[in-house]
Amino acid sequence: MYQASKQCERADIPACFEPETLENLVEKFDRVVVFCERIASKTLHDIAPVKKGEDVLVIIGPEGGFSDREFKLFEDKKCDMLTLGNLILKAETAVTVALGNIIYEFNGKN
């Protein structure tokens, strides 16, 4: 992480945490943004911008999609469920696209 942060000229180094359940993880953040194919119709344009200092969890759908239980959890927790478009992306590609969209949409707005 140090080398990647240095290459990107980041002032801080991201933290890496131990694995935990999705239920516990969703509870820990101020806001949860879920990118899931097919079921979602909203995009980043349709939600309020990320606020400065807000702890945001970005969840990328797994290959094969989320389970019904996971969708229910997101609905119950009022998570923003968004689409990255009509294309089906590999998980590692979806991460790059999602974070690129977030940086483009919200950089410097708050």
C-alpha cells in the first residue's frame, strides 16, 4: 500500500482491515454506496454528493451478482444502489470504473 500511495502522490496511506461480515461492515459507515448490475437504475447523478469527512463504503457486486439476502440488507439499510451501465464488468474492472466515476463526480464539490 505504501508504494501504491507514493506512486499516486497520496498524502495518506489507505488502511487495510481484517475480513468481516457484510452486515457488520454496513453498520460501520456513515453511508454505503452499492454498485450492482441489472437491479439498479440510479447513477451517481441521482444521489447526493459525498460530503467531506463522510465515511463512505463502496461495495462492488461480485461476479454472478448479489444474493437476495444481500439485496434485502441493502434495502433495509437504505444503501444507495447504483448502476455502472448496461455492460457486465469483471469485478476488478468494476472497481476501477466505480471509483473513477466517484472521483470524477464528487472531486472538489464538498
